[in-house]
Amino acid sequence: MRRKNKVYFIISEILLIVITFVMFAPILLAFLMSFMKPAEVFSFPPKVIPSSFYWENYREALKLVPLGRMLLNSAIVAIFITLGKLITGVLAGYAFANFNFKGKKVAFSTLFITLFLPAETVMIVPLFLLMKSLGWVNTYLALIIPFTASATNTFLMRQHFRTIPQELSDAARIDGATSMQYLIKVLLPLSKAMIGGAAMINFVYAWNMYLWPLVITMEDKMKTAQIGVKMLIDAEAANNWGTIMAGTMIVLAPTLLVFFLIQNLFVKSLVSSGLKG
């Protein structure tokens, strides 16, 4: 029996290594290509390892497109959207999980239905008209405010809060804690993993937004990093893929950094979201 378990473990580890390599191969290839000279990119047979670190690709990418400003815009937008979604998700999820009020089931069912709507495409025209009427076109407000609430976050936090024993709430009430004190001092410390996982998902989503920033921003100084990559591709008429991959790696780096910083919380959130108390 032990031998079978050991064989199963070895096979599982090998499969995981292979799957991980397949998933990270495009990123690794882009990283290596970003250091290749134009002649090496189009050489035959193709080269995988650059002969030297050709940093000119990164200088050229930053010169062709104002990526620095666009990275700052993306960081501002992603951080505030993430904070907004976490705050509204926690509060709404707490209300649905811990309070009984009239119309609760109808409200939650309606909220759940919105999960199946591709909001960024279905609502883009009326949302643009609303932003125009408010005078928010080409501003941070238009990039951030429409995305500071999320049915997904509300659903995840509601499910998570339902796994926490009711006895904790009863004990807090006996000690004289208010609803907000119970949320802040008891539930939030117990929900670090879920909040960390949700923060990572929300940050990556906000960072990778392309269609809405493309529609709502008119000036280069307000455009985000994802639009910058498309501008870089358009600017490189000769298809200098070394420069394009350099720009791509610059834009990709923040999301990879966030993932590696909070990957443990993300894994814990996946595990806890599958448990039911």
C-alpha cells in the first residue's frame, strides 16, 4: 500500500511539474525574447536562449510609448478598484450572511443572476453615456467608480462568512459588541486568506482591463498599460518582437509580483471557499 502511494505521489508531482512548465512556458519565452536582438528573433533555426542581454529593447519600448505614465495609471486604477471591491464585497457579504431583512432572498437571487452577465460588454454603451453626462470622460473617476462593486466578491464573502460558527456572533453580542465591531474585530481577522485571495483576483482583473479604458480615455496621459502594449505593437511597424516582448514583460511584472507576494493567501482562500461549516 505504501509503495502504491509513493508511486502515485511521484506521478502526481511529475504531472504537476509538466503542467506548470506548460503554463509558464509562454512567459519564459517572452522573457527570453525580450533580451534578443532583432536578428536573433527571426533567426532560423529559432533560438531560445539569447546570446547576450540586449537591454536596448527595454529602452526602446519605454521610448516609443509612455509606459511609465501608463503603469502609474494602471496602478492607481487597480489599487482603488481592488479596495472598492473588497470593501463593498465584505459589507454586502456580511449583510447577506448575518442579517435577516425583507427581500433578502430576492435581492441575493438578483445579485447572483448578474454573475452571468458580461457587464463590460453589455453595459459599455449606457455606462459611457452616463460617464459623459457626469463629465467624467478621460478621468480616473470613470476608470474606477463603475467597477468598485462586484457580485462575485459579495457572493464569495457571503459564502465564507456562512462557514464561521454562529456561536462567535452570539458570544460577541453577549460581550456587548455591535455588528460592526464583530465584523472588524472577529470576522475580518478570520478572513485574511479569503480577503487576500480576492484582492489578488481583483487586482489582476483591474490591471488587465482593456476595452473600458480604451473607450473612456481619449488622451495618452490617461491610458492604461494594456493599451500601451497595443500602442507598442502598432508603433513597431517592422514587428520588432524583442521590443514588443520587453514592453509586455514590463506590463506583466506587477501582476506577477502581486501573485508571488500573496500566493499563500490565494491558495488558502481556494481551500476555504470549498468548505462549508
